[in-house]
Amino acid sequence: MTEVTDGVLHTLFHSEQGGHEQVVLCQDRASGLKAVIAIHSTALGPALGGTRFHPYATEAEAVADALNLARGMSYKNAMAGLEHGGGKAVIIGDPEKIKSEELLLAYGRFVASLGGRYVTACDVGTYVADMDVVARECRWTTGRSPRNGGAGDSSVLTSYGVFQGMRASAQHLWGDPTLRGRTVGIAGVGKVGRHLVEHLLADGAEVVVTDVREDAVRALREKHPTVRVAVDADELVRTPGLDIYAPCALGGALDDATVAALTATVVCGAANNQLAHPGIEKDLADRGILYAPDYVVNAGGVIQVADELLGFDFDRARAKATKIFDTTLELFARAKADGIPPAAAADRIAEQRMAESRRSPSVTPSVTPVA
Ligand SMILES: NC(=O)c1ccc[n+]([C@@H]2O[C@H](COP(=O)([O-])OP(=O)(O)OC[C@H]3O[C@@H](n4cnc5c(N)ncnc54)[C@H](O)[C@@H]3O)[C@@H](O)[C@H]2O)c1
């Protein structure tokens, strides 16, 4: 057995980051598919999480990523109040080069072989059109297009949920949920970021944005000329008078230098895994910056895809995403009462919910999707 395998097995069975119920290695040589499906927990219901398609440098890196992402989904789904555990899949390879219908169908057969213990969706490198193909072989597929019974682009409710998280932050800090007159800086105006701009402008906030893609900024400014632009995220976080900073691009946005330079008093954004390393949540709290945990406020997307399994109803899904306001507010209260940062309080609540459920491992799915 190689050292790499030993490392993965050690993580899985012995480390604090492990404890996953099941890890499935999938291979279909005919189509070139190599995938890892990781089920962290089914304590609250069938594991739900997207499929990442990425050219990992090594297979061990892919397994580690799947384990990490699956674990994150358990916490996200638990905090969102969903009857779902956490899982995630990764497909190894460059999607630009190897993605094919044959490969996605083979992947769908592997997901189907789990009989509903894992429900898949889109993630980085996979899109609604891909899920339509996967769904031909697997009924436990969400993130499909509306014409195939899906909910389509999940960024609509993701941005709405982040907006609810910002309103809760405003309520907690300033005693009023409105963002009127507040200045919000958004790093990344892609699918989620640009919808977020609309919510904020409608509420009367001032918005400053930055994006590495000039065309994204230009398109936004053409539609909303009042939006200001910062050269880059570095300049954005230093903007005088910034009330809220919303990382909506990549993970690791909150590193030591950023936390030290931030002028905002709230951080609330869509990006996954914003804290660059453990301890940053404490640094933010020490500087008096209120951090709305990423996986709590960006759960609108998973709420949206979970609803697909019931036969998608936008109003019902939106009503569930609205609850992110209450969840975030309660979380801040719990953090204050326990004397810990909100990120630690979120982990604590999610772990408690999973421990209390005691359904693990669920071998039969409790959700049979509506066709
Ligand atoms: N789409 C969803 O439903 C959803 C759900 C949960 C979490 N998220 C997370 O939210 C974030 C945004 O998702 P998205 O769907 O809008 O992605 P996206 O790819 O559509 O948009 C990301 C934007 O960030 C920009 N960007 C990249 N690096 C940057 C940098 N250094 N500075 C400024 N801008 C930069 C990109 O050019 C792009 O316009 C991601 O971290 C994603 O994982 C998305």
C-alpha cells in the first residue's frame, strides 16, 4: 500500500476531518471516467452535494477534496434545516478536454448504483446541461434544467440567501435589517454576485464591486451606472466607509492581510470556504468584525436543488431560503451567549443536529424523487 493511500485512509478513519460513512471510487475506462463519491453523513437524510469536475494534480488530491467537500455539505445541509446529509463527488480530469456524454452517463450509473444514498447536483466544472445528461441514468440528480423537471440556475436563490444573511447581520449589529444607506463591497460579480447587486440596489444600498473579468464589470455598469468599481479585491477591502464585505469569487478570501486591512464591520458573502485557515474567525471577532458563516448564508442554492426532489416549486424554495435570515440571527445570538465566534457556533449547532438525529447510516433513501 502506498503512502498516499495510507494518508487518505488515516484521514478517513482516524482524523477529526474524517468519519465519512462511505467513499466510492468509480472508473469507466471506455469513457475515461475516474470519479470519487464521498458520503460524509446520512444522519439527517440522503447525502446531497454537487459534482466537481476538475483536473486534480493527483488522485490523492481528488480524494482529499471529495472528503473535505462532502463534510462541508453535511454542515451546510444541517444548518439549512434540510432533511439531507452531506456528500460530494469529484470527477478527475479537465472538463474542457474529457467531458463527454458517454462519461456523464457512466457517472450517472455510478450515482444510481448507490440507490439514493447520494443525490448529486452541479458544482465547479459541471452545469445544468450536464445534469440533464446524468439524470438520464440516475433519478437522484438535481440541478437539471426546468424542461427536465429541474430548478435551473441555483445562483438565483444563493444570492437571495446571502442577501438574507446581510439583513440579519444588519439587524444584529444595527438593530434594523434594512441595508438602505449602507455601502456593500462585492468581490466577484459572476452568477451569484450580479444577482446580489440587484437585491442590494433594490433595498437602497450603495454598491462597490470588483472582478478580474473586465467584461463582467462592464456589463454590470451598463445596467447599473451607480455601481462603483474597485481595481481589485485588495483595494475593495480598504474602501473607506465600507459597511459590508461580500466575497463572491473564490475560497480563502479572508486571509491575515485581508482581515487586518478590512474597513467593513460585516463579512457576508457567497464564496465557499472563505476562512483561509483556522483561527481567522477569531481574528475577525477580535477586530469587532461580524462574520456571517459562508455555509450558512450561501445555502440558498442547495435549498433550491433539494426542492427539485419534491417537484420544483420556486415559491416554496424561496420561502425556505428566506429562513436564512432567522437562522443567521439565531446563530449570532448563540455565538454571543456561548462566547464563541459565529463560525464556531454554526459548527456546534450542525454537529448537535447530526448527533441528535441518530439515523446514520441510512441505507434506504427517504427521498424518492418526483419524476
Ligand atoms: N452558484 C451557486 O449557486 C453557489 C452556491 C453556493 C456557493 N457558491 C460560491 O459562490 C462563489 C461564486 O459563485 P458563482 O456561481 O457566482 O461563480 P462564477 O464563476 O459565476 O463567478 C465568480 C466570479 O468571480 C470572479 N473572480 C475570480 N477571481 C476573482 C478575484 N480574485 N477577484 C475578483 N473577482 C474574481 C470571476 O471572474 C467571476 O466573475 C463561488 O465561491 C461558489 O463556490 C455558489
